[in-house]
Amino acid sequence: MNKFCTFSAKAAIAAFCLLFCGACAQDSGLTLSGLDPENFKSECDGKHTALYTLKNSNGMEVCVTNFGGRLVSVMVPDRDEKMTDVILGFDNITDYRTNASDFGASIGRYANRISGASFVLDGETFNIDMNDGPNCLHGGAQGWQYKVYDAEQTSESTIVLTLNSPDGDMGFPGNVTVKVTYTLTEDNAIDISYTGVTDKPTVLNMTNHAYFNLKGYQNGDILDH
């Protein structure tokens, strides 16, 4: 946030253009990042998918879809106060559903690889989905990044996503209910909180899988970051 009181004519023009463009996007029904919420409406496994928008008082915008609990876009001001989308994502739900990817996803039950697609817990061996050579990657071929979460937007800046995973899902033990809470803070941060409740011993290791480009989406690679 700008802490100085001085305000140049150049800055005023830039701010006006930013507000004008933002207003145009909102008037057209599009998000600040140019996404059309209509392109995220579908039905998957009997549940409806949608696009949700989080905002703060600084004009920052974060878009989330409940398909896979994914971050879709993050519009944040750069050093010159220009709003820039800094993560990679698709602009419609069809591409998320038909192109296997982890873009922005809430990964579960278990992020990263479990060697040999098996583990021992309390003396019992569990054989889980083998989807990465001999290993289990990111919870298996139908990990939580491909599930539809129940969504509740509790405020303009917070959304709570809930998923119920049955006992035996991808071979993992225990019925598990998880909540992923995205909160856009007033200091332009995205706070992600994970909680999980299970009815028997299990393994649980969630993460977010956003791909960041601090230059902005479609502004070149990240090799000089």
C-alpha cells in the first residue's frame, strides 16, 4: 500500500486507467483478470462447479474454482501499481477437466510421491493408486485436485471449501473431511488454511500447487527470477 501523500499527475492518470479498466471488466460481467464466470459453470460427479472472486480494499483480486479447490488467477499490483496476474491457469472449466494438470490445485490426500504406492500404518500395509511409474503421486489418478469441493464464500475476502473423501478412496484408509480456507488479506497476501478430520488412522498431507510467474501471465518465462 502506498504510504506517501504526494500524488503525481502521471500516477493519477495510471490510477484512473486502472479503475476505468476494472470498471469495464466488472460492467461486462468479467473478473478483473478477464475471466467469465459463465465459463466455469458445469456439473461434475453430480456437483456444480463455479468461479468465486475474492477482493480486498487495495483492489487485489483472487479467483478460485471449487473444481479441485484451485486458484485460477491472482491479480496483484506490481512495483508500479500495475495489476498483474501472477499465476498460470485456464480460463474455463472444460480445460481444467480435460487436461490433466495440477494448476493451482488443492492437492490431497497426499502431496508429492509415496514410493512403491504403498505404506505401513499401525502394522497394516495399504496399497494405494499407482499413477507415477511405481509410485503414487498427489493422491492418485483421481486425487482431490479432480474432485468438486463444496464452496461457501463467507465474506468478500474468504472462501471455505469442503470435501468428503470416503474410506478406501484411491486405497487410502479412513473417511476424511477436509476444509481448505482461502483468505485474501489486507496486506495483499493469500492465507491458505487446511484442516482435516478422520474416523481412523490415515495419512494426510495437503498443499497448493500454483505455478507462479511474477512477471505476469504470458509475459515470458521465469528463468531470470
